[in-house]
Amino acid sequence: MKHLLYFSFTLFGLVGGLHAQPTDKEMPKSFDQVRTGIATGKLDTVKYESKTVGSTRKALIYTPPNFNKKTKYPVLYLLHGIGGDEKEWLKGGNPQVILDNLYADGKLAPMIVVMPNGRAMKDDRAVGNIFDKDKVEAFATFEKDLLNDLIPFVEKKYPTLTDREHRAIAGLSMGGGQSLNFGLGNLDKFAWVGGFSSAPNTKVPQELVPNPEDAKQKLKLLWISCGDADGLITFSKRTHDYLYQNSVPHIYYLEAGGHDFKVWKNGLFMFSQFLFKPVDTASFPSYSVLGTPAATNIRNGKYPQILPDNRVVFKVKAPQAQKVQIDLGKKYDMVKDTAGFWNVTTDVISRGFHYYSLIIDGVALADPASESFYGMGRMASGIEIPYEGSGFYTLKDVPHGDIRIKKYFSKASNAWREMYVYAPPGYDKSSEKYPVMYLLHGGGEDQRGWATQGRTDVILDNLIAENKAKPMLIVMVDGNFYGNGGGVAGFGMQQLNQFENELKNAVIPFVEANFRTLTDAKNRALAGLSMGGLQTLHAGVRNSDMFGYLGVFSSGWWANNTKLSDPQYEFMQANKDKINANIKQFWISQGGKEDIAHANCQIMMKKFDDMGIKYQYSEYAGGHTWPVWRHDLFGFSQLLFK
């Protein structure tokens, strides 16, 4: 972590050793208490003429210790909440004491702090119903008052640096929303922006930051903080999520607390230490006391939490247990505290979806705080690690299709079976017939895999809304067959033949009898991951008159099947002209060399080259994991039925 950059600070005529970044991660106790024997700043009430409002308005102004009228200072505009006025920070937060103490410890660049009344109307007192429409609208009107009246007044009356790089804005609650709205909406005026527990007046992220590249270039610091028990946290999180997806550097700081001054004082304490100094954006992920509850947690589940650098914090109550571990590919020993909670923070976890287990006294269990998923051949916990490239499977405000669960009796298997079917937006209101993709899961999973772990409906909804994929039905079937007397599901020749029989004689007839489908080969696709990729190879190439598109994700014939005399290659050699003619798109994709199927697939493609089988190859960095397969679906579905 690069958080201790020392430098000789000569700006504003002051020389001293200042940290370029805060060394604290939260406000020490008593840091908002008056300290004796230190230099203190000065608070004044000023009045200014507001042409915007048509009245004389008030603001509090803090000038730093040893204020010198011959020195020019940067300015922080600090805004209050919906129930306050220019004195709210003074009454609830002791900002002058916090700042004085920071100056005394050499942690603050000298600055002027302006605390205005953010309710821009003639009667701007916090009286009566503070949620009246005209009072709420006055908070939006304050943008004009701030830019056209207050800032010019301050810069005329006080010795200030007047460029954007020496002007900051921050606020609590309603003022946090104002700060984000006004700061991000006026990047030519503000380079430092902070929102503490920002309220519902905060604009939606796409309006706040319509041009992420511009924000990256102009912002020195964007700070978003909130208490973990604050009911308004969703407004901070949605902004953070958007910024993260668009790679806009920012600090997302969560701490224990609600919608109160404990949190807001800490916000001021932390935010102010960054201002008007060189900033190391690489250290931003380290500035949070708490992580964000994983999206895969059960409702209201606080743990596991994902820290900004993608380490994961686990906390489990098991007071009678002797040993507790988290198995997340790597096993982590947890440490028991005096209250019976076991705690651990993992290493940085790679992007996307991961299965994990609790191991309590040697027994692997699903974490009751997490949603459970069928994977690894059993129900297991899952955790979703966010990453910047996941926007294609992020829920968006677009028309949505739905996933339908269909049970059917299979004469091919002589058993009741189940499939999941994605129907695109508008399916029920249309009389149109749709093409179909049959989508197959991997070993240890079932028909639920692509619907839950794979985010199939979200990926297709987004693609269809952007006209990047044709509306289609996607049928997710159970590919588990065990042969006579059991055995490994799906991998042997007997099981592959069983699957082929099920697909041709049960699944496709059921789908075409119960959904409006186009029934020719050019409107059918077959794809699958890992074991499902083997099934696609087997059933697809042997029935190329039924499928115009094949997608093989992280799979390939076994590496020992290298001879053209092998039955699989022998069939393809004998039918290569038919396969090449029938299959419009034979798409093979996988993760990088860390994908366990990589070597097999390379050998298989070499044999395809030797035989003259036509295919298209794609590789996406990652292992044998869901981020890779989601991206495979994203890429393959854009090629279909065109």
C-alpha cells in the first residue's frame, strides 16, 4: 500500500512535513474534542447578496490557524442535510475542532471552509415541513446560488485560489447529494468531490457521470462514504457500482453506523486530509473500515463482505465449534473471538462467481448467510466478486424476459425431468416464432447452473436491448446421465449417447410442442461448458443437419483421443464436408492456460486443422470458471441466427 508519501509542502507559503494521503483509516477517539495548547482557526458568520434567491443570505466561514490575508488559500464548501442550515455542521459535528486538531498534527493543507445554507429560498429556515415541495426544490436551486453568488462573494472577500484544482465540495445527507450533483456536474469548477451518506436527491449515476473519461481526467478525488446500517446506503452503492464498472477512480468508504454525525464527522476527518495534495489513486481501495455485503448474501446478510480490493471478510457464529475454516479454493483458518464468532479475511479473490464451503470440525457445509447453488455435485455457497468488466451481466433498466421452469416426462429416459427456459422480452405479447439455443451445464451442476450462476437472462436481456443479439429462446436442460449402474455423470460414451437420445427424442420435441419456435437447423443452436461442451461436440457434430450453430466452451475431446482412427475423429473425418456445410458457426472458446481444458482443446483444434474442419476460436483470460463462461455466452449469442 502506497499511503505514506512524504514531501516538502511549500504551497500557500507553509513549509512542513505533510502526508500525501491519510495514515488513519478512521477518526481516533476524542478527535472532535477541544485540545488545549494548539493554534485554532476562526469562525465567522458572513452575509452575501444572492441574485438567484433575491435576498441576503448567510454562511459560516472557517479560516485556518495562522490565517494570513497575504496568502491565497484553497476552499472547501461543506453542505448540510435536509433538516439543517448553515449551523448544522457546527451544532452536530464540531468541524472547527476536527480541523484544528488535524492542523496541529500536520495532517491538513491550510484551507478555508465555507458552510452555507443549501436551501436556496427567501425563507431558508429549517422550520415547518422540511419535505415540502418548494423546500426540496430549493436544494436544487442552490446550485445556481453557489456558482453565481456565493463562490464569487467568497473569492472577492477572502484571499483564495480560484482554479478548479483548489476548490472542493462535500456534504452530508441532502448536502451529500448536492455535492455529488453539483461537483460532478461542474467539473470545470470542482476537482475534489465528497458525498457523506448521500440522500435520494442524488442523481442516477448515468446523469452524474455521463462521460466517465472526462471524470477520470478532471477529478482529483471522488469520495463516497456511508454507514453500513444507513437506510440510504443504496444511493451510495449504486453510484459506487457505476463508477467501478466505468473505471472511475474513487474511494467507497463504509463504516459501522447509521445516518448520523458519528459517520459524517468521520467523513470530514478522512476526506479533508486528502484535499489539495498529491493523490495516489492506487491506494484508494485500502480506505474502508468495512466491506460491502456480497450480492450473493441472503436478504439482510451482513457477511461475507467484500473489501474494495476484493479481499473477503467472513464472520460466522459457532460458539461450540473447535475448528472452523472457509474453503474458497484455498482453505482459510478462522479465529474465534470472545463472543463465539469466527473471523477471517482472505487474500484477494479473483473476479466473478466462486463456490465456497464452511468447514466446521471437519464437515463441509453451506454457509447459512449465503445463497446456495447446486455445484460441485452438491448444494454449496456462492459468492460474487465484482469486477470492472461485468457490465454485460449487470441488471439494467431494459425490457426483461423471464425464465420458466418446465417439468416433462421423457419417454427417452422413462423419467420425469426438468428444464429451464428463457423467454425473451415480449414473448407472451407476440405471435412470432423464435429461434432456440439449447444450453448445457458442466459437471457437478444441473439445469439451474446457467440460470443462476450463469446470469443467462440478464446477459440476453442486455444484448437484445442493444440490438446485439436476436430475440431467442434458450433451453437449459439437465445433462446428467449415469449409464448402467451409475458412474461419472455425462462423460463416458454411454452417457453421451444417452444425452443425445434425450435431446433429440425428448427435449427438442417438448420445446417445439410447447413454445413458438422456428424448427429448422438454421434456427437451432447447441452450446455447453465443460461437460456440456463434450455433449455439444458429440450430439452436435453427429447431428449437423439439426443444428446450424455449435458453441464449445472450455472443453474438447480427451487429450488421449489424438489419433484420427479414434471413433470421434474418425466420424468427423468421414463427415467433414457435411459438417462444414451444415454448421454456420462452429465456435470454440475457453479461458487462458489456467483453464484446465486448455491443453485438451489445443490438441483437438490441431486435429480439426489436420482434417480441415472449419471453426472459430476465442480465448478470454480466466480459468475454468463462470466469468469465462458468461463471457462465452455473451460472445456466442451475438453470432446466432443472423
